[in-house]
Amino acid sequence: MTTDASTLPRPETAGRPRPKLGRFAPLIVIVLGLVAYAGYTLRESRRPYEWSGTVEARTIDVGSRAGGRVKEVLVHEGDHVEPGQPLVVLEPGDLAAQKLMAEGQLAQAEANLEKLQNGARPEEIAQAKARASTASAALEEARHGARREEIASAEARLASAQAALDKAQLDADRANKLLVSGAISKSEADAADAARKSAIGQRDAQKHALDELVNGVRREQVHQAEARVQEAQASAKLVAAGSRVEDIRAAQGVVDAAKGKLESIQVLLDELTIKSPGPARVEALDLRPGDIVPPNATAASLLEDDQLYVRIYVPETRIGLLHVGDVVPITVDSFPKREFKGQVEHINSVGEYSPRNLQTADQRADQVFAARIGIREGREDLRAGMAALIKVPK
């Protein structure tokens, strides 16, 4: 039997005990564990806090205060619209006729007000003064009675009428004698008698006219003439003085009322065109020409593109890490490799979901504060309803 030299113990190691590695295994495990924990702790200390939220957008419901039948639909769902851009046009109905009537009423009211403010024209004032002078002259005539010349003229007319009566009387007597002798017919005698009666009437009329001139005007007529003078003079003063302040105010009120009516109709006409109040995207618009839109009803829903934000809820124990104005990154599942810039716009002053007694740190962590993070970029890609993640450095 041969013996391999490699298996023989060497002289320098012969008799020395071999080391046992198994007893150092726990120490190695502990060291490796401490190293792993230290690495995890370091990594966690550098890892930012993450709070999830949802992309939200402010919605505008637009409509018309007038209402009516849809004439045109100028945009579609998903379109981007600018401030003041028309969305829907309604039929005017009878508003155009109402506006025309209101304009006419306003023009009439303004003309009446202008007339009162300007007062009477010089010709009207002169006319009123002339009427007052005429009334005064008539009163003086009534007071002084007839002139001698008028009485003499009346006496002359009476004498002429008496001479005509005398001649008619002679003709009538002569005709009656001839009628008895049969020289003339009965009709000729009747004509002479009728002429005599007419002459008597004319003589009596002239006599009464002379008596009226001699006796003068009655007191009642003088009083009437005085009243007409006072009336004419007061009318002349009113024309010269112009309109009363109260009348001008009343006319101004009529003008203001007419203007208000016209403006209200114009507002309704403007409401026939439903416009976008600002830059937005059409979210819902389900109208067609011919549809009826009631007054103050929603015609379209718009999403404000510049009002996208993420609402998150921060625990009370971490609320000190967030401040209004801080810029934070935002990520969404739809764009996992992109970070969108966000800025803290508001943090609620009142917490939510808090228990009754906040005693321990764990309980205080149950209280959260809502914060709004405004989206500053990527508005053309982000949509309301997307899940978002906000990262805040520790």
C-alpha cells in the first residue's frame, strides 16, 4: 500500500488545530444587516414625500338670459375657444321690433325734454304778449263805451232806415188803393206790404244798435273782459318764464325710463349670442339648429385651460414642508417619463378627517390639510380626472 505525499501532514502544521468558521456566521449576518439598514435609511432619507391627487379643472356653464330657438352652432366639443368667441347664436324673434319701438319712444321723450329745457321761442312769446294786449284793449273799450262818432253813425243809419220805412209805407198804401180799384193784382199789393214790414225790421234793428251804443257795455261784460285780460297776461308770463323745474324732472324721468327699456332690450339682443368668457375648451355642447334653449339654462360647459390644478391632502405632521408659492414636480400615469411643473397656490386653514382628541403622533397624522397645486405647464396634454403624484423634498 502506497501513501500519497500530499496527504501527509506538514511538519510546521502538524499538531495545530484547524479554525472553525461557523461560529463567525451570526456576526457576519449582523454586519450585513446593519449595512443594508444603513443603505435603506440613507435612501429613504433622500427620497421625497409623495402625495397623490387628481387633476381638476374649473368648469364654466354658459347660457343665455334671453333664451330662444337655436339659429347656429359655431363650435364643437373639444374645440379651444378664445375670450368673447361666439359659441351659439339664437333667433331674435320680435326683439328687433321691440328695440325699434323703444328707440322711437326714447326719441319722443328726448324731444319733449329738450323742448321744456329750451323754453318758448321768441315768436311764441311775442304771440302771447299780443294776445294780452288785445285783451287789454278790449277791456278799455268796454269800460269807455262807444265814441261820439259811432253814436252819430248809428243815428244816421237809424234815420236812413226810418226814411226807407216811410217810403215803404207810402208804397204799401198806394198799392192797397190800386188793388181796390183793380189796377194791380193781389200779388203786387202783397209785395209792397212785405217791403214795408222789412223796412220796419231794419228800422228797429238800427234803433236797438243805437240804444246799445248810448247805454254802453254791461258790468258783466266788463268783468268778462277783465278776466280775459288777466288770463292772457298770465299766459304771456308763463310762456316767457319757461317750463317748471318739476316738469323738466318729470320729462327727464321719462327719458331715463325709455333709455332703460332700450338698454334692457339691447342686453337681450346681446344675449342671443352665447360667447366664451375666457380661454377654454368646449367640454359639452349638445345643441342643434332648431333646439329651444330656456332662459338661464346651460347651453354649453367649458373647461378653463389655464385653471388646471391638482388637489392633494397633506398630513398634519408634514404640513410644514409645503408653502404657498413652492414649485413642485407633478407626474401622471399617462406620461410616466415626464415631470410637469406645479406651484402651490393654496393650503386650507382647517384640517379634515381629524379625530376628537389628538394625543399621539400617529393620531395627529390622521389629520390632513387640503392643498391646491396649480399646473404651470403641460395644460395641452393633461386632462381633468387624471391621477397625479406630487413630490416634495424632505
